[in-house]
Amino acid sequence: MPRMVRHELTGPIKIEPQDKPIFICGCGLTKNFPFCDGSHKNCTAEKEGTLYVYGPDKSTIVEERTDDGG
């Protein structure tokens, strides 16, 4: 069953349980889930109030939807 998951963060979540911090993906675009791989850089041009649907490659925007339905 297909499913759309809405991620609203545009950067990673920092966890510091060890000597070196670990960054967990917060945007949903990483190819190394659950770890951040820097893919959140694709989120920098996203506008507030717009839903972005990314393609299977997780780097190409295939659809944009605004809160007003457009």
C-alpha cells in the first residue's frame, strides 16, 4: 500500500551519546536512513505552506502542492 509521509524538518537531528555526535535524518530524503547523508540541502529552496513530493531518487521534486490546493 502506498503511503505519503510528511517530514517538516529541513535538517538533521543531532544526538550526542558518544565522543562523536550522530546525525539522524529529519527531512526524509536521506539514502542512508536513519542517518543523515546531507540530502537535506535539497530542502533549502522549499517554501513554507507547500507540500513537496519527491521522486524515487529522493532528489527530484515531482509535484508541489500549496495549502490552497494549487
